[in-house]
Amino acid sequence: MSPRSALHNGTMTSRTLLASGLACLALAVGLGVLIVQTIGDGPLPVDVWWNAFMTEARSDLTVSFARTLDRLGGGRFALFVVPGAIAILLIVLRRWRALAFALATFIASVAVVQLLKNLFGRGRPEDMLVLSDFGSFPSGHAANAATIAVVLWVVFPRVWVAVAGAVWVLAMAFSRTVLSVHWLSDTIGGALVGAGVAFVAAAISAPWIARDRAGEGDDMIGFGIRPFRHEDRDAVAEVCVKTADAGTDATGMFRDDRLWADVFALPYVERHPDLAWVVEAPGAGVVGYVLGVADTDAFETWFRDEWWPSRVGAYAESDAVIPSREAEILRYAGARAPGTLSATAEYPAHLHIDLLPAAQGQGLGRKLTDALFAALRERGVPGLHVGVDPRNTGAAAFYQRLGFERLPSAPGVLLLGIRLA
């Protein structure tokens, strides 16, 4: 068994959210610079074409629709009524962290839009049908719509929310050009700014806001538990590294961070993907998992004969100084073999369970182990053991609350077991 800690993407990871947000903001600023450097504060050729097309295509219906969106997407209504309605909804749902995220994102989006408006100082079309404030680039209405769309998707990660948000942004952008209050490029820039600010804010706070709860049990909003899928491998490996040092982040401890997962996570999902479950958080992807094997001796035989020989070459010793902890893990991996634990006679199964800090304290560990225990009982497995780093007192207490009992242990490892039959 492992001497390390045992406790700690359908959806986008924080890294992907951050990259998406920065890319959107960079594109928006780049578009503004392109406009200023090429034509000053005037329109691009595509802006002239689109403005002429919209002018010719106007009708009483489209203008009436656009005027309605003008009122909904700007002024006091956009600044106070819409954020207020979202805030009330989150308060009713007791989503306090989501509330703080939403309000902070709305404020940040408005601030960035005003900063860019004053930075670029672009003039508006001359044939506007409504009055508007200074600065055409970027469109504040489009930015506000995009911010709302992304915020609601992060808080309520459903396909229909994403689709509705996209429709809202396109409708708002369309309405601004129908009224000739913005150039087409203004609406594109505004949508990029609004989405970019929201994505960056989500990357920073999504794991935190995912801890909000609405109700108990499996209806908890934010986290979801599901069976492992092949595309989860990289996320599982990342969670493994970030919890490898007695439950804390081990990034950078070794010459190659992949060693942690190659010893303590990936062989489990390779050999027994049917005994693995993951925890997902909206906007953050996989934030935890439980990995199990039904027959430890059979697993260790496979690890020794097939898995580790295919991996050990990547960690071959060289002239470089190997950190002592890394050398310890390499020795441990090389020495893994069947029959090294007497406990496997009565407790043949074993597990690894790891949760990032944002997912801890939510009852998810118990739900993960319940899923694994049920699957092992169906297979007639009589018992399960787990090895815990003695330094990780929180993990030991967690297992004992589940009913695990102390077993004879080797130095440096706390061995615990629970009967399943």
C-alpha cells in the first residue's frame, strides 16, 4: 500500500477558464488597437457594410425589439435591476459564494468596459436612433449580456443555460447595430470583454463557489459524483499531485510531477476503471476521486509485471540529484509485489480517495466510499484496507468515522481496515 495521503472534465477546468478569459480580453484589446492604429476612431470596412445592411433591413418590429433590449441591457436596469434579480435568486438558494462571485464580476466587467471606452475613445455611427454615452468601443450592452451569460452558466452549469446565454448575447449585439448605436466590431469587442472578465473571475473563484450548497444529499448544487471516464485521466493525475504531500500540494517536489500519479492513481484507473468515481465541480472539472481494486494481490502482480516496467524508464536515475522523497517513492514502486501485506487475506480490496480542499467538508468522501463499497459488496469482497500517512490525522479520523479499524502496520504507514460482508 501507499505511504501517502488518502484524503484530500464535461466541465471546464480552472486553467481552461483562465486561458479562455485571457484570450477573450487579449482579442478585445487587440481589436481596439487594430481599429485605432488603422482608421483612428472610424469604422472598419466590415462595420460600414454591416451598418448599411442593418439600415436597409430595419422594420418597425426589429426597431421595437432593439429599443426594448436597449432599455433591458443598459442604464439603471442593467446596473441594478438585473444584478439585483440574480442576487435575490442566489440569496433564496443560499448560494452565498456564488452571490459574491456574481456581484464582483458585474462590477469588474463595468469597470473594464469603461476603461477601454476611455482608452480608445471611438466615435459612434452618425445615424443613431437612441442616445448613448461616450465611447463606442467596446459595447457596454454586449459586454453586460456576455457577463450575465457566463456568470449564470458558471453558477448553473446546464446546457440550456449556455444556449440561452448565447442567444441573449447575439440578440443584444444585433439590437445595437439595428439602432446604429454601435459598429459591428464594437459589439464583438464588448462580448469578448464581458465573457473574458467573467471567465477570469470564474477561474479564480469556481472551486470556492462550488462549495455552496442548496439542500442535502445528492441534490447538492455545485458538486456531482459520477463514474470515471477515460478523458478524466489527466484531471485525476492533477488532483493526485495536488494532494500527494500528506494531503497538500506536492507540485515541484520531484524532478517530474507525473511520478505521483504513475504510482498512486493512473494504474488504478488503467486496471480497474469500473471501480473509480470522480467528483466534478462546475467550471472546475474533476476535484476529487475514489479509486479501488477488489483483489490487492492480483493488482500488485499486474503492477509489478506490466505497469511499472512500462513507466520506470521515465524516472531512471541520472547524474542529477534525486530528492530523497522521490527516491523513497521509486523504491516503494519497485518493491511492490503480491503477498507483502497479511491483511489482504481478510481485507483483499484497497482504495485511494483524494479531494481538493474546495471539495472537502461537503460529505463527498462518504458518498465516494459508499459507491465503491456497494460495488465491492456486489462482487462478494469481504473487506477493504487503506494505508494512510500518519501525518495526515484528518484522513485517519475520516476513515475511523466510516467504521475502519486499525490493523497491524509497518513503520511510516497507518493501516486501517473495514469489513464489507
